[in-house]
Amino acid sequence: MNPRDLRWLLVVLLSLGLAFLLTGVPLPEAINPWRPAWVPLTLFYWCIALPERVGVLAAWFVGVLLDVMHGSLLGQHALGLAFIAFIAIRYHQRIRVFPPVQQAMLVGLLVFLYEAWMLVIYNTMGSRLYSLMFLFGALTSAALWPWLFVVLRDLRRKATA
């Protein structure tokens, strides 16, 4: 493995690690439903930026780690993140040329579908009962997408230069 390959791998792992840390930060109950979906956002970026290196299988493993972190049904987050990765990789060339507002709307829709899947599983299994306010995180995720995109793009460019 050459040093360039090691650098992009390190940047991807560190950014996903930071996303996990941000996901685990406790928030007050009043603003917790507005928590951005940090891991899906970060994973979505890497799937459109490096689709040949970060794919559905990587998303599945990240999802399993997220399942373990949340203590949820094993495979629940993994399936949701694999869906997001599949859409991102399938349409990455189109998504890259979208203006930031359209990208944010697509990201918001995908995060909404991901969080709706989590809501259905949580409420069906009875492990946790959430209201529909749980879906508000899609709005903050969409709002944060343009800034996260710029930050991760700059990190990727510096790592591969």
C-alpha cells in the first residue's frame, strides 16, 4: 500500500470516527430530535467522492458499528446506511454536478428515509418509543450538508495531493 492510499484511508476513518463522536455527544432533550445524522452524512460524502473505495459493504460495517453503539437491533442501521450508500454510488456522477441546494435536498430526503426506517424499527420492536419529532434531524442534516461537503472535500484534496 503506497502512502497516498494510506492517507485517503486515514482521512476516511478519522472523519467517520469524528462523526461517531458527534453522534454520541449527549444533547438536551429539547434539541435532541434536531440532531444531525452525522454518520450518514459523512458516509454519503465518501460514497460520492470515492465510490470505487467506499461502498455498500463499508456502509454495512459502519452501520453494524452504529448498531453496537446505540445498542439497537443488529443490522438496523446497517441496512439503512447500505441503502444510502447504494443510492450515492449508483448516482454519484449526477449528484456531483448538482448545485449545493439540490444536493442538500437529496441528502435531506435520504436522511429522512433513513430516520423513518430507524423510527419504524425502534417503535415496532418496542426498545424505544419515539415521536415523529425524531425525523426533524433530516432538516438539520440538509442544512449542514453544504458546509460538511466543503470541509470533507478540502480534507480529501489535501490527503490525495
